[in-house]
Amino acid sequence: MKIKEVQKMEKVILDPAIKFGAGRYRQEEHLLEECGKEIARFGKKPYIIAGKRAWEAVRERLVPGMEEEKLEYVLEIYPETCSYEAAKEYAEKCIQARCDEIVGIGGGVIMDFAKAVGEYAGCGVVNMPTSIATCAAFTTMSVMYTPEGAKKDCWRFEHEIDAVLVDLDVIAKCPIRYAAAGILDAMAKKIEIQNGKPKMYLTENKIDLFSAYKMAEYTYEVLEEFGPQAIEDIRKQKVTKAVADITFINIAVT
């Protein structure tokens, strides 16, 4: 198997097909113990890319389930930026190890990097976000940077992610600044879609754009009302309805 040949420049004309994000989405308490079964749906030798703190947060509860499913995983702790160069390097490692599924565990950079590695390696991706700071786990694109950390472009993919698995116990233990960042990032989508217009109407817009606007409007209202409570609950490391609702909004709906 060889490194997949891919175009590395963001397209000016976007793919007209609508991609909804992830083929499977699970968000529950105590989900880490079941993630081995979920990963086994897509491969038997996962190539795990994780942040150092993220791996420490999930390892004890995740590994037994993978061992039970007889998953022979390869682990890479990745501390750098999401760059084309690094993605190609790690894809080569994945291919050499004969892995058949990428598993990303961590924050937004890891989520994007896992998707980029999967694209080069020709593998599917299961993302396991450990914070709700961004919707990167779910989106069918990666924000790419130079090896030095400067933003380069966005890599838009032709397909969806295999699965996104969110353990609410992990989310509730994240620093509240990540939750706050995710809330503000999601709320901003309404303003971004409006693009300076005081109001949008279906008669003046395409149905897909208007639908996105109505979803963003709904997202804004929910986060404005319940976001502060979710922040306080995460501050106390409690899994509540507010935390579950905001997690779903930040990752899946946004």
C-alpha cells in the first residue's frame, strides 16, 4: 500500500455535495469502556494518534476494551501542529505498521491531524475528542499549518469520518476555558453566516444556506441560555443535561 496521492491546495470552488460529518456519533457517560467495540467496526489494527495529556486521561478506561476486542493498536503521542509534512510522515508509519484505521484522541489539532493522516494513508478515521473547544472532531476538513505553526489553508475531504465518540465523563473534567471557547466558536457561526445582514430570508437564499442559518440561529439561542450553566457544571466536574446538551451543540450540530 502506498501513500495516497492527494491535492494539497484548498479549492476555490467547493464540492457541491453536502457531507454531514460522521457516519456514527455516540455521546454518553462511561463510553470509553465501549470504544473498543466501536473501533472494531472499522478495523482490527488501529493507529492511535493522541495528545500526551489526552492519552493519560483515557488510557486506563480505553485500553481494556480494545484488548477485549483483540485490537493490536499502535500508539503515537503527537505534540506538534497539523501540517501536510507531518501528516504524510505519520501516514507512512501507519502503512508500514499495517494499520487499518486511524483513531484520533485529543483536542482540535489532533482531530484535524488524524483526518489528514487518514487521508494520506487511505484509512478511515474514528475521532475521540477530549474537549468541546471546537467542532474539529466532526467536520470533513482539516485546518492545516506550516511545520512552524503558521496557518496555511484548509484541506477539504471527499468523504465523512467513520465515527465520533464522546465520553461525557472526560468532557466534564476538562478546563472550563475549553468549554467556553467552544461555546463562543459555535455562537459565532450565526454571525458568520449572516455576513453583515440584519436578517436572512428563505426567499432570498438557497435552501441549504438558509437551513444552515436556521441551525446556527438555534445553536446561538441554546448556547446563550444554557451555556453558562454548562460552564458551572464543568467547573464542578459534573455530567449534567446542560453539559450533554452543550457538548452535542459544540461538536455535532455546529
